[in-house]
Amino acid sequence: MTYSDPTAVPDPWHSLHELLAAMDAEIEQVYVERGIHGVRPRFAYPLIRLAHTGPLTIRELAKSLDRSHSAISQTITAMRKEDLVTSEPGPDARTRRIDLTERGRSLVPFLEAEWRATHETVAELDGEVPYAMTAVVEEVRRALERRSMRQRILHHLIEPTP
């Protein structure tokens, strides 16, 4: 244990996490106002992709969305509970093929419209703030390509002494 609690200092990620959560909550509110319950914003990407590709294994879906297998697996579990997708045995015993249910398929046209509206909203916000969010994210990504987060942490890390 150290002499001072490092968590007493404000978390630099807190405001970003809070902002993203608030934006997702507002998108979900759009769904609820349209009578769409049990659908979270994170479901839109895989539902739209499945509508355009047809059934995929979790691994194929994760790769096509550039997401981790674990994240997509958790999302699929949540979407199954909401009767948005089915999960059937895949070509071998270790895989599952994911497909849309009738409910999932019926929501895709609205989700595509919301997706486009959200992208237009992000562009609108980028025009209103002095530093466009998309540009800042890209600049951070480039900086981390030059020197990774891991390398930066290790540069600042002072190992505790016994």
C-alpha cells in the first residue's frame, strides 16, 4: 500500500465515460419514444450488419465489426434475451451461428435511419465545438501509434518498493 490513495485524484477518464453513457442513454430514449423497448444502442451495429450479411458465427461477426469476440458474445447474449437474434450450432461444435429473429429484422430499417441520424448529429457537433471530436480521437489514435499507451504507462510507472 502507498502513502496516499491515487483514486482520490479525479479520474481523467470519468468525464469521457460519463459523456458516452449520456449520449447512449439519449439514443436509447429515442428508441423508447418510438415504442422500441429492450434495445440498446450497442445492438444497432450487429443487427444492421446481420441484416446485410445473413447469419454469421460470433467470430465472423466480431471480425466484421472490428470488435472483440468477448464483447460480441456478451452483446449476442443480451440480444437473445430481447428476442432480437437466434443462436444455432455452427459448422462445428465450437461455433454458433447468429441470425436475426423476426423482431430483430423488423427493427433494422429504423436502426439504419437512427444510425444515419446519429452520424449526422456527430458531424453537427463537430462543427459546433472548437476541437472536433472525430479529429481529436484520430489525433489520439495517431499519438498512440507513435508511442503506445503501454509504453507511456511504463515510462511513468514507479514500481513500489518492498
